[in-house]
Amino acid sequence: MSILDTLARLTGGYYNSNAFDEEDNPGGFAADGHQQNFPAALADVGDAAEYAGGAAVATGEALEDAQAARDKAEAWADAGEDVPVEEGAFSAKHQRIKTEALKDDVQGLKEDVEGLKGDTQGLRDEAEGFRDDAENIRDSLVNVVELKGSFDASTGTFPADPTVGDYWIVTVSGTVDAVDLIQGDEIIYGPSGWIIVGRVLSASQILTLLLSVDGAGSGLDADLLDGQQGSYYATAAALDTKVTGNGPITGATKTKVTYDAKGLVTAGADAAIADITGLQIALDAKAATATTISAGAGLTGGGSLAANRTLSIATTSNGHGTRTVSTSDPSGGANGDIWLKV
């Protein structure tokens, strides 16, 4: 591309602080666009400075300064981690700020390039201005986030010796500094400490978390319980009108139970004669087992009512003949015989 294209990008708003979009805003610094556009902008600045230096044939020193500023700016952007560009100062990979701060810096670059187009005599000063602007950009550039690997949260401690922008992906769940981390979390070390980002939970993980929290006071509103709306279940006020249970009683088999007005059994016992209406009267009408049946004249047998008793008619005789008493029909016989069937 020509130097005119380069100057057009620097002065025409191509580089801006809006969100990067490959088609609609390819020069945006926001939404991670700085990662590719900032080095490109620095390269364009260097190209513009080199062009301005070439235009000033008599000022070769200005061209060298501009080239040095370009190299230094590239060092501020690309020097590796913990590699100082100057004593006590590090590259953009060691810094982190808000992307919006880039807008003023890009505007400053635009004004500097406009000055180069109008006054070649000020190339030395303009080149020095580029160098100063590059240093400002170094101090305000957002850090490049760098993946460090996986992290086992069950160890109970965060990764050692992190730098701003370093991040890990949690592969084993655990609790670190009272923070619950689960598999799939991402942790980034920021200017103020550790930050949890990128948490995506599955339905089963959400359910597990919900089950670990007491529902009382949580504000959760369960739409259905076992497939029923809340109106299906009795309220506390409705339960107050129901039967209140009695205290427990010892289980046993009894012939007599006592129950209250609610129909609940309160006690049990074995029934006595007095507990059965009319039983004593009926018993009084019965003969006692000690009552004795005595055999009268002509009878044998008898005894107390404690057992079945039999009365028999005794066999008697006189001078005139024999009388036989039997329970069976007689067989044969002669004149004068008498039988009594009982």
C-alpha cells in the first residue's frame, strides 16, 4: 500500500476506540481489536515517520530518530514477559488499562501526522512527539491475556507468582480462599487480584447447587411440586381445623377400649363382668357348680353340677316276682312281668 493509504488510515478515523468488527469496523481497538490494530497502527506511524524523514533530505538525524522511535514503540508492544524495555519499565504485555483511553492517543497521532504533512521543517520535533506518544500508548495499552494452562482447585491455593493478564482453566473443583471453584471456571489475575470469568453451568450442576441451599428465605418460587400447584396442598390454617392426635399408648390386645369425643383411642383394658350390661344378672340366674343333685329312693347317681351327672332307677324285687327297669325294649316275657321304659 502507498504512504497515502497509510496517512489516510491515521488521519481518517480508521483506527478508533469502538468495538472491532472484521467487516464494519476493522480498525476498532475495543473487543480485543487492539491485539491486531495497535501493532498495525504503530507500524503505520513508523511508516509515516519514515516517509517524513525521507522528505527532509537535510535532516537525516530526524529520520534516524523516527526509526529509533519506531523500534522503541515496537519494543514497548512486543517485548516478552518480564523483559524490560527500559530500566524499571516493561512492554504492553505487562500492563492492563481500559480500551477507551486509546481514543485520545490515536487522536494525538492524527494531529502529529497532520503536522508532518504541512511542515517538513518540524520533522525532528514531530518524530520526538511520535516517540512520546508511543510511550504514552505503552502505559495505557490493555494487557494481552495469556493462557497458562489448567488449574486444580482442590489444592486450596491459587497459582503462584501470577502476572496481570495470566489466566487458567479450572479442571478439578475445589475451594480456594473461601471461593468455590468448579470445573470449567476460568480465573484471571487482574490489577486488583483474582477474577472468576467464563463460568458456564450445566443443568445438573445448577441442580446440585440449588440442593445445597436451604429453600427458607431463598426467594425461590417452585411452580410445581410433584406435578401439583401449590393450591393442591392444604394450608396451615386448614390443618388447624383437623383432628389433633393424642399421646401414644402401649400396643396390646384388650377386650375394653376407651375413646374420646374425636373417636381416638385413649386407653385399653380387659373387660370386667360389671362392664357388660346384664351379664351379672344372667349369671345370678344360673345354678352354682357346687349345687348337688342327690339320688332319691329308687335312684342311683347324682353329684355336683361341676360335671355331667346320670340318675339311674335301681332294680328292686319282692316275694311275688321280679321287676326289671331298662332303657331298651324288652324281649320275651311271662305273665306277671312289669317293664318301665324311661
